[in-house]
Amino acid sequence: MHEPNSMLSQMEKLIRKNVVMHFANKPNSEKTLANVEAFAVKQLDFFIAEVMKNNPGLQRGWKNGHPFTAKAAINKETMDFEILIVEREPGKW
């Protein structure tokens, strides 16, 4: 779990909000784990690209890609979404 006010925690909240808005009016058949995760990963990549634009250190360190991915969970009864940002390979940057 990330610190409540960390950048990753804030990204998780924003991505979750965007996921909810994106999938709100879609039929349940489109609200699959694969679809939600794919959308969340696109959102994460977009946000990290924006952060990297203003940080030359991250640009150099992550020139081959950032070390994070987004994982999703869906409560099938309530159709609530959860998003968690995790390292692709923990401990390997």
C-alpha cells in the first residue's frame, strides 16, 4: 500500500475515478477485468509520461519504460472497481 498522499496513491485514485466514469454506461459484458486493467494501464502510462516530461532524472532512469503497472479488481455484485499500482518486477528498476 502506498502512503496516502504519495504520487502513486493520488494516481490510483484518479485512475479509479476515470475507470468508473469510462465504464459507467457500458454494459456489464464490457466491464471485464481485462478491459478495466487495459484502460487503467493506459491511464497510468499517460500520467507517468506527463510526470516524466518535467523530470529529467526520471526521463534518464526510465528511458526504456517506467517500472509500474496497474492491477484491477471488480466486485461482481456491486460492480465497484479497485485499482492498484504495483512494480512490474518488485525491486528491479
